[in-house]
Amino acid sequence: MADLSHLDWPFFDAPHRALAQALDAWCTEHLAHAGHSTDVDAQCRALVRQLGEGGWLRHAVAGTAHGGTRDVIDTRAICLLRETLAHHHGLADFAFAMQGLGSGAISLAGTEAQRARYLPAVASGQKLAAFALSEPTAGSDVAAMQCSAREDGGHVVLDGEKTWISNGGIADFYVVFARSGEAPGARGISAFIVDADTPGLHIAERISVIAPHPLARLRFENCRVPVSQRIGAPGEGFKIAMRTLDVFRTSVAGAALGFARRALAEGLQRAKSRTMFGGVLGDFQLTQAKLAQMATTVDSAALLTYRAAWLRDQGRTVTREAAMAKLASTEGAQQVIDAAVQLFGGQGVVSGETVESLYREIRALRIYEGATEVQQLIIGRDLLR
């Protein structure tokens, strides 16, 4: 069981505490022996189905009429869910997060017909969602995207590429952002829902990374989708993408917290059980100092994370606070996990060891949904403003 003492903090209401405790118990029962399959695609699909059957994916979509638990996504709940899942199983956190991020634009700006068609299937785990924003030359600089969308009668024709697309190759649908040309830069981007079996959508490349997750590069060649698949008005795609990221960026901090708390727990257990020089590792002041720094880093990041989540749930704009949370949590988790590996010595770099897996899991979080350097720019510009 995870340490849930932080649930006593005033950021949380009774339903949040009950939710985190229930998920922790569910994870202990369902994920304790899940391991990591060599068939990552199949395991990811299976985890989505499990999470759907358990009712957890309902928190990732908005609208009680369409399978969600609330009409507005509860940011604190999303963060707690990701923290708990990450503590137990990195791929389970990934599976949950992509259902929310992939369908987030539909939750926030979709038509009633779009929500009815896609969200119940996402919430039940029957459809896998994906968020297709990044391109080979447009990652942090989203406004530089080149994937194009032109209207042709009652359809929109997509041409171009997307890359680093999570759930790429296994998703049932993609929310795709493309340049539709209403205005220069960010104001000329629109969002579209593209079903995976749409002619002209190709999986150009599957991408392997150090912590195995389904990733792909997509290619669109004369890919025709009905105009009715556009999310929001023409030219509103960038705004919709940023609103989606505002919801889920703070949850990345939650996932980093889950990884960091697991690393701290593993480090504590190692310090208490590893015998050396007639005592245990934890007897040494150097070890105690390392553990103290790890615990302080975790709590500092947690306070920033749940401040941002609480503020957003109060209806506040949290651009700066969310950036601080992601920056502190992901960078801090990297430090905590590295310290845990050091406490384990040679055993810490053995493939399959928990801290070794955490070391691979955390690295991508410092990059995706806005790299650390981007968060620093956001914070700095907001302070100067």
C-alpha cells in the first residue's frame, strides 16, 4: 500500500480521499503482479479495458450524460488517480492519461454528437484515444506546425505528419491539429477527430523508447474526414489544444509524484534491510541525509502540484502554477529516483528492478506536455507580465 498521509492536507475533500484510497486498494489487487509484457500494445489495451471496467476512466472524461463522473473534469481527482497508478504501474498510468488527454478536446469543445459518439466508449475502455499535436519540426513551437487541412465540399482533407503520438498504432481515433489557414500562426489551426480506419491515415513508423509505451509517427495523405468531425470553430484548434493541456499538464506532475513516492518507499526499505559493516545502510548519516532530501523534494513538489490542481478546481487560471508544478515534480522525481538507484548500488541498475524501471519511466515526463525549459519560460514571462 502507498503512503496516503498527504490526503489529510486541506486541498482535498472527503470524496478525493475516498477515491485515492479505493484506487490504491484496487491497484494492490489488480496490478501487483501485472509486470511488464514484451507485447506493450496488447498490455496497454488490456490495461485500458481493466481501468474501464473498474470505473476509473470515468474520471478522465467530462459529462455525466456521456460516462463521466462529473460535468467538469476534477483536476485534483485526475492528479490523485495518476499519482496512485504511477506508484503501482507506469504503463497503467500511461493508459489512463492517454484516455483523458486523447479525448480531452472532445470533452472541452466537442459537439453533443461528438461527445455521444466517443466519450462513453473512452470512459468504458472500449475505445483508445490519442492526441496528435507534435510534428517533426513542431514540438514545443506548436504554431510552427505544417500538417494542413483544406476544405473540399463537405469534407476536410488532411496532409502531413505527426510524431511522438502516444497510443499511435493502437488508438481507435486521433484528435488531430492541423493548419487550416484562417490566420497566420496559432490562429490558423483547427482540430479534427480522425478515426483510425480512415483512408489516407498511415502509421508511418512505430517509435521505441526507454520506457516501453505505444508511440508512432503518423502520415496523412489525402485523408478525408467529414467537416462534422471538426472540434470547435475553424481556427480554434490552438486554443482547444492549450485548454486540453492546461487540464492534463498538472496531472503529469501527479504522475511524477507517484514515481517519486515509490522510489522513496523503495529507498527506505533498502536503507532498513541492507546490512553492512555490522549494521544497516540506514545507520549511516549520509544515508539519512539522502533520505531527508528525497522526502523534502517529494513533499515540496506535492504541495505545488495540489495547489495548482485546487486552484483550477476553483475556476482560477493556473498557467504559472501548473508550470511550476510540472517543473518541480518532474525534475524533483528525477533526483529522488536517481538517489534511490544509488541506495541500491549495483542492484539498482539491474534490468527489471523497481528503481531501474522508475529511472526509465521518469525521463520522458521532463519532456512531454511542455519540456522543463518551456515551463521555465512560461513562469518567467508570467512573472514579468
